[in-house]
Amino acid sequence: MKENPVSFQLKLNPEDFLPATQEEKQSQVIMRESVSFWKDGGRRLVKNKVAMVSIVVIILVMIFSFIVPSFYPYSYKDQIKGANNLAPMQYSEEEQAKIDAGESVFPHIFGTDKMGRDYAIRVMMGSRISLLVGLIATGIILIIGSAYGSIAAFFGGWVDLVMMRIVDIIYTIPDILLIVLLSFALKEPLGHLKDVPGFAWVNVVGENLISIFVVFALLYWVGMARMVRSQVLMLKESEYVTAARALGVGSGKIIKRHLLTNCIGTLIVTTTLQIPSSIFTESFLSFLGMGVAVPLPSLGSLASDAINGMNTYPYLLFIPALLISLIILSFNLLGDGLRDAFDPKLKN
Amino acid sequence: MLKYIAKRIGLAVVTVWAVATLTFFLMNMVPGGPFLSEKAISPQATAALEAKYGLDKPLFQQYLTYIGGAVQGDFGDSLKQRGRTVTEIILMKFPVSARVGGISVLVALTLGIPLGCIAALKRGKFLDSLISVVATCGIAVPSFVICTVLLYTFGAKLKLLPTVGLTSWKNYIMPVMALSFYPTAYIMRLMRSSMLDVLGQDYMRTAKAKGVSGFVSLFKHALRNAILPVVTYVGPMLAYTVTGSFVVEKIFTIPGLGGEFIGAINGRDYTLIMGTTIFLATLIIVMNVVVDIVYKIVDPRIKLK
């Protein structure tokens, strides 16, 4: 057919309308399942040997400090008569007599302290306290920091300005000075509080421990807040936030549902790296005698108590010191691994 | 530039004031008073002492009097160490802490920066792994652990170094080691990662392409850029170590400002608490401001806002 140069007739090639061959279809096949955020990060994390070893160490320490004490034959506060300052695996005379009589006595794996308390269980309880403080304090920091940072970033303008100035001021306050002062100052009001009905738990937790939490809640959230703010500042320009707003979603819900869930990678990493620094601070305070109340042990206070007898009973000092370093190290390494896996942008 | 500096100084003054106010009211929340613990003191004498130091007045009035004095540089007399002013005590104790702290910072810098650079240059090699492992372990060990391990090995077992006081140069070795351990490890890590960052930059390739020798490009281009994060860290670190680490001073019985502060709280020496707090806070905050300003002068890429 002769082509008319001015016609609008479509020129179709009949070959384009043939059914696709098997070969052509192959290119459309999804060869791999699409990977979700968690799967992707998880896969990278599993490949990271250092991080996996740290997870195993952390789990072991947790079993050691949370599960083992419940069926351990000794208690952290019971003093065993005549068993003062035993070396590891040593028995007191009384116990030796029992063994000779055919009874079985559970050995003091790490020996006993000068009050005759089994040291292994004290170390277990100590690391339980240290871990708990680290985790709870980090939880407090996570909640306050992420709420504060996201609100400041989301509303912007003078709200942001005022809120971030407050952060700047808190950031420059010398933390150690305030911790020391606060833990002294809070002792008395908390002491009164425990007589008020409904607040008996204060006695169990101990005033010092609560003041540590208060200090964390007051001072240490600023780093987290800055981190979250910078993320939210970026994310709030996204289309899905505009879309949500156009649909009439409230600010609070946007922050909770859209913004915070989208910076979850940063949150996980910052939180994991916050845990060791909380444990660090707690052990430091306990070491200075401002941590947990006696007879409750913490790794810091155990090390502090052991200093005076260091020359004769060095293991009393080295066991908690080693354990606290191990815990902090594994959390640090795990945090680094999580960062590489979930938030590659943050690397370096 | 001037506007920025003025703004930072303004913020610093507000912060010092906030710390002072907070400390003042917190301190008065601590139960007990400076004259309660002393034996055989009659109520009349206590009242007379309290009247002498103005402690019988309402709290807010005390606060105003104190702030008024402090603004004029008068931090009052110590309540416990009779006959000495707070300024005298600080001037006596601070140099001790500052000497130990200053040496530690120097040690940390001279060790941390080169080691971090070496690790970055030998990336992936054995030396890099070794330095990285040491640095990672270094920031995980609390200072009291290092102190006690040092004390045990060098002081108690080997008997090489004295453990108490600050009489000869030998006394400085262990506290300096303990104090510089964490900053050294931290600077190594910081230096390594920022050096790696810089080495991957385009201008490093350009320098290589135009034939700049390895030595010159390393010192002129790489190091000058890579050292910036370390500069920001050094300010606060200097302030913290110079003002004396509480733990290190306690363990090695160094008569420094940290011990004085704890002692002041235990003894409810109100004026000394206020004096040391304001002094330490001012020092730390001033260091921060100075570093921020220096940082912006050193790095022209950062716009002053």
C-alpha cells in the first residue's frame, strides 16, 4: 500500500503482536523475593562474625545473670558462717566436714568475700543490676530523646529554636558534677517517699538507683534527641508525610506512625550504643559509692569493695572488672555491627 | 563572625548561670548542714555560725547574695576549712589536677594521632587490625578497672611505682596512664575513620595525579583535613581531664580538685561546692566555646551562622 505522507494512519508492525516466547518471559520472572528492611539488615548482620560473637556473649551473660541465680544454691546476701575470704573452689572447715561425711556441697566457684558471701552469686547479681540499669536507663533515654527530637524537628520554627537551645545548654552542663550532686540531693526526698503507701518499691530498688535513673532522664537524652531531630528534619519533607497530612492525619500520629518508624535504623543503632555507655556510667557511680544500695551488689561496687584487699584477694577485683569490660565491649561491637547492617549511611 | 562569637558567649553565660542555680538549690536539698556534724557544739554556737555566714536567712535571699558576690568574683569563705577562701582552695588544688590532666592529654594526642593515621594508611593489614582491636577494647574498659589493674601489677606485685601521693615524677606515671587510656583509644578511632574518609576524597586523587609526593600530600592535604574531628574532641576532653577525674584522684589519692569536690559535698561545705562547681563548669564550657570557634576558623568550609 502506498504511503500517504500527510495521513495520520498508524503504521503497525504485526510482529509486535505475537505472543511472547518463553525466553522473553524469563526476563519478567522475579528471581528473588523482594527483601524487607529487617531481612536485608538481618542478613548483613548474620554475616558479620564479630557482631554474632558479641550477641552470643551478651546472651551468655544474660543467662548467667538472670537465669542461673534462680537455681543457684547460695544467695547473694546470706553470710555463710566461717567461710570468710575463701579462695576459689575452697571450702570452709564446716563444709569440709560435711564433705568428709559424704554430703555434697556446692563449691564456691569464685570463692567468698570478707563477709562470707558466695562471690559467684554476687557477681551474677552484680551483672544483673548493671545490665538492668543499662537497659532501663537506655529505655528512658530512647523515649525522651526520640519524642523531644522529633517534636522539635517536626514543628520547626521557634519551637525548634527554643527546644534546641535547651538541648545546647544541657549538653554543655558538666554531667559528672550534676550526677554527684543529684544523687546526694535525691537521697532524702526518696527516703521519705518510701514511707508513703504505694511507694514501697522505692525501698527495693534503692534510692541511689532511682537517682541514677533521674540523672539519665535529665541529662543523657540530648544526644539521642539531636540524632532523631536531624533524621526527622530530612524525613518530614518526604511525599508520604505530605500525603498523610493531606488526608488529615494529626501531627502526633504522623510523628509516631511515619517519622519515627522511618528512622528506626538510626534509633536501633543509637540505642544499642547507648547501653554500654549507661552501664559505664552506672559502674563509675557505684565505684564512687553512689550507685546501688547495700546489700545489693553491682559490678562497680563489687570492684570498689575489693580494692582494699587487692593484694591478698586479687580475684575479687579482677572478676567483676573483667566482666564489666566484657559486657561493654560486646555491646559496643554489637552496636557497630548493627550500624553497618541497618544504617550504612552512618558508617565512619 | 563577631555575632557568632557573641552568641556563643551569651549562651555560655546562661549555661554557667543555670548550672550555678541548679547546684545551689540541689545542694540545699541535701540533708544536713555544714555545722551539724561537729562535736560538742552548742545550739547557740551553731546559730551564731549560721548567722555569720548568712545561712539563717531565707534560701532565696541567700541565693541572691551568693550570685551577687560571685558575679563580682567573690566566692566567699570555706565553711569547713576555716580561714581560707574558696578561691584560695581552688587555686591551690587546681594546678595539681591540671598537671596530671595536661600530661595525660599530651600523651593521648601524641599516641592517638599517629597510631590512628598508621591504621588508616595500612588499612586491612595486620597493623590496622591490631590498632583497631586495641582501640575498641580501650574504649570499653572503665577507668577504675584500668586504675586497679595498674595499681595491682606495678604497685603491689612488681613494686616498681609508688601508689600514693604525688611526690616524684614516678608518681605521675600510673595516673597519667589511667587517665590517658580512654582518650588515646578514642582519638585513635576518630583519627582512623576521618583519615580513611579524607583519603577517599577527590582532592587526594588530584594531588596524586598532579605529582605531589606522598609525604607532602599526606601532611599537607590529608592530615590537615583529617585532624578536624580530633580538634572538636580535644576541647571537652582537655577540660574533663584537667579538672581531674574523680575516680583516678580517689584511687591514687591525688590531692586534686575532684577529691575536694566530693569532700565538700560530704561535709556540706556549701560555698566550696558552689565555688568548685562554677569553676569546673566554666572551664568546661569555655573550652567548648573556644574549640567551636577555633574549629570554624580552621575549617573555612563551615559557614559561621
